[in-house]
Amino acid sequence: MARGKKKKELTIEERLKQALVPIEEQPYSVPENWCWVYSPCIFDIEYGKGLSTKELKEDGYPVFGANGQIGFYSSYMFEKPQAIMSCRGAYSGTMNRSLPYSYVTSNSLIMKSKIQNVNMEYIYYLFSALNITSLISGTAQPQVTVQAFEKYPVPLIPLTEQQRIVDRIESLFAKLDEAKEKAQAVIDGFETRKAAILHKAFMGELTAQWREIHHIDLNNWKNVTLSDVCKVNPSKLNTKNFPDDLEVSFFPMSSLSEIYGAITDPQTRLLKEVRRGFTSFLEGDVVFAKITPCMENGKSAIIEKLVNDIGFGTTEFFVLRCGDKLFNRYLYHMIRSQSFRDQAKAVMAGAVGQQRVPKSFLEQYQINLPSTLEQKEIVRILDNILKTTQQAKEAAETVLDQIETMKKSILARAFRGELGTNDPSEESAAELLKQVL
């Protein structure tokens, strides 16, 4: 019986031609001593090993899943860190780095170079820079398969240039990370700074100089309960009996999540036509969320010129109507302070998740109250300081967004040869390709 003909072995030139990406399929131009190749030619891409969450341990070797470390296991797969890509779920296509002596689950792909002496960080940055969108399949459960890389082009770069790219990226990232750390510190310290400012306000520290100018002693502050100067949940008003030409202002709220401070967030105002009915509100009233977690988050507002077509009771919030000795905006700042919220939280009662602040807490709450004139001065100072503090936080948040954008730009430029690191006199990357073909 005649034997089949032995398959002819391809020459190195033929293998190069199969590995190199035609010009018309190359995503973008790269330096002349670089070349575009299909990823399976220079990378071994494989799935991690299956491991159920039940098998995870409290300690041991770190385990990496679809989005970073997920726990520990009794054994490891790799002694050295690996560049891994999430291949299942919402994080599909996201790059991560494993730690030394780690286990990688089948929710990640392990990206190994066939070329010797390739830096793992280089692989991580390379696939972080490339557009992975075309590799992702599935809708309900996005995924990236090994087969998707079959015709996926990647730039092949000379080894010495690879290291220069890594060094340049890390140098630039280090400066950005320093700026990011400072911006994050501003954001993280926002609530602490705000709490300190409010504490000073209600201890009389913000108006010390004002009192000195006006020859007012701090001892003139009076100890009162909130019920002495404010009605808690006043009787409902029948707006049907109001004159037709009287402007009635209602607070627009269909759920507790719509309680906002009109001063701090005027864009949340919802305007509707007024319909006569029953309401617990008057313009100038202060509303305060009494159910966790909204109370803990300081949800409160001042009723301003807002309208609504429905009147509400007081199931989820308190209505606080100030007397002539209490300025409503002073009260508004006070009930948003960390000190007030901590005390309110301590007395909450009810089922978990629906605990409420008792009305008696508000009625009996002790206030060291200055004159209305000083209250208004405190509010003026507070508004200015808190506005500046809020602006600083927003600026820091903008910086964080810009840093992430800049990092993406640096990665994109790095793998286009635009960071000024490439040496055109170096041997072509095609010589590297020949080593593995």
C-alpha cells in the first residue's frame, strides 16, 4: 500500500510570510525596525486551571481570578509573576499581574512569550495598550477565548527597545501616581475636613474674631433643646384654604433618595404645577432623613421654591420648622454634621436596614445656641469654606480622571514608538521572530 506523501516543510521565508501581518491589516504604523505579527506566533496563550470558590482557603498561595486576587489555595502554578488577562465576565480583556508563587484560575488567560528574556511587565503593558474589544464575544456573559487570538495582530519590538519602553512607562507612571496619591488624599480627607469645620462652627471658633469686633462674649450662647426653638413634625397644612394668589412651595419627593440640599445641589430641583392638597411643608422648613442609611449620609434639605403635585406625611423624614430664634440654614448645617449624625445613629431603633431616629431624640437634642445674628455669620463663613472645600474635592476628582486618561495615552504612544525610546539602527524585530518559527 502506497504511503501518503510527507507534508513539505515550509522554509523560514514562508513561515515569516505566514506570521507577518499584511500592511492592509496592520492597525497602525510602527517604526521600521518593528513588525506586526499574529499573536500566536510569539505568545503562548492558555487558560488557567479551574478552581471553585469552595476550594479557596483563608491563607496559602494567592489565587487570581477574573479581576485580580480572589483568595488563597494550598498549591501554586507559577513561581514567577505572570501577565494575565480576564477572560470571563464584565472584566473580560482587563490585564492583571499575578504575584510570585500564585495560582491562576480558568477565568483568566496566561500570556506567555515564546521569545526568551521578554519582561513580564512588557507583556502586561503591551496588552493593556492594545484594543482588545474585537476579542470579546458574548453578551450575557462576555468572554475572551484563546481561539480569538488566532489572527490578532501585535507589534513585535526589539528586546532592548522593549526594556526601554518599560522603563519609560514606569518613569512616567511614577510621576502620575505621585500626583494621584496627592489628589486621592484630598478626596479621602474631605469628610474629615468638613467634620472639623462644622465642629469649629458649632463651638464658636469660626466667629471668635467677629464676636471680638462686636464685643460679644461666648457666654452669651444659650443652652436650649431643639424643641425650645423648633417644631418637630408640625401639623399638616390644608392648602385648600389658602388664597388663590398665595405662592405655595412644596418639596418634590417620591422617595427618600430624592432628598437633596437645594443650596448644595440646585440642579436636583423638580418643578411641577401646584395642586391644592395636604402637605407637611412650608417654604423654609428643614427636612431630615430619619431612616438608615440616608440619615447616616446626612441627607437633608431646606424647602425652597420647589413645587409638587402631591402632599406627603413624615414616614421617612422629619420636618423641622424653626422659630424666630433659630436660623434654618444654621439648623441645616448642624444636622448634617458628623457629631449630630453619630449621636442620632446611637439612638436609632428598629429592624436592621430600616432603623429610625426617634422623634424624642430631636426634641430633646441639646444646642448651645448663639444669637440669630451670629448664626447667620456662622452660616456665611461655613458656606464660603465648604464651597472652597467642595471645589478642591471636585478638582482632585478631575485630576484622577485626567491621570487615567494620560496613562492610556502614554501606553498608546509607547507601542507606536512615540515616546522617543526607539533606536532605528537596532536589528529588526523580524530576527526575533525567526528564533521561534
